Amino acid sequence: MPSAAVTRNKTDLRKELLRVIEKVPYISQRFLKAELTSEIRGSLLPLWARKNPVSGNRLMLCGDAASLINPASGAGIGQAMQSGRFAGWQALKCFEKNDFSAKYLKNYDNTIREKLWKENRQHLLLRELVLKNAWIFNSFVSAGQKNKSISNMILQHLG
């Protein structure tokens, strides 16, 4: 949930998580034998919503540090792995040229944008659509519970 929505709606995310686990039938069934063993804690996810720099003089950011979190689902492992691979390739080029300058490392930024931004942009638009029209998303989720094809389509677009 976007932090602005949490603040605007005065949502207590810990209480909401417990409510969902206890009251939502298709989720509560999965937690029937579960036991809370510690305090519920959370953190903000750095969503990739803008084309911020991901490199500088002698540095490249990957994964969460580069805010490469899918804005629709909160997933980030795939983007982290891809950015790590791109950073490795760029590091090899830096060693070959003995150039670790911010200017030369801009190639890494360009690769990240070229390879990951288009899909990320689609996820941003999906997120905005859901935030403005939650009933559409809820309708899809309800339909997905009844139809495996719809469920797979939702998972494909959120993952």
C-alpha cells in the first residue's frame, strides 16, 4: 500500500494484516495452524517510480538500493538479479578501460533503463489504475478465484 494512502486513510497495516489473516476466507485457511511468534514489523519498499540515477563516481546501485522494486507487486528479486548482472558486465568494462568515472558508469544507468524501464512503466500504470479504481482489481481477483486462466493472467502481470 502506498505510504500516501496509509497516511490519508489512517491505516494501521499491522492490524490490517491480522484482519486479513483472520477474516478473509481464502487466506485465513492457509494460516489455521500458524502461530505468531514475534512482533509484526515492516519497512517501506523503494519503488522504481522515477528514472533516478543508479550510478555515480566509482559506484553502481543494484536491486533495492537502486529502487528496482516492481511498483505493482512489491517484487524485486528478478530486478535485483538482472541489475547485478548488468553491474557485473559494466564493472568488467570499467576494469578493461580503467575508467570508473560517473560519466563512464552512465552506461550502466542506460542499460538499466533500456532493459527494465518499459516493463516497470507498465507496472506503474497498472498500480495507478488499481489505486484509482480498486473495484476493477477486486473484480479480477474475485474472477481469478473462480477461473485458473484469469488467476494466471493476474499473476503474470503482477510478478
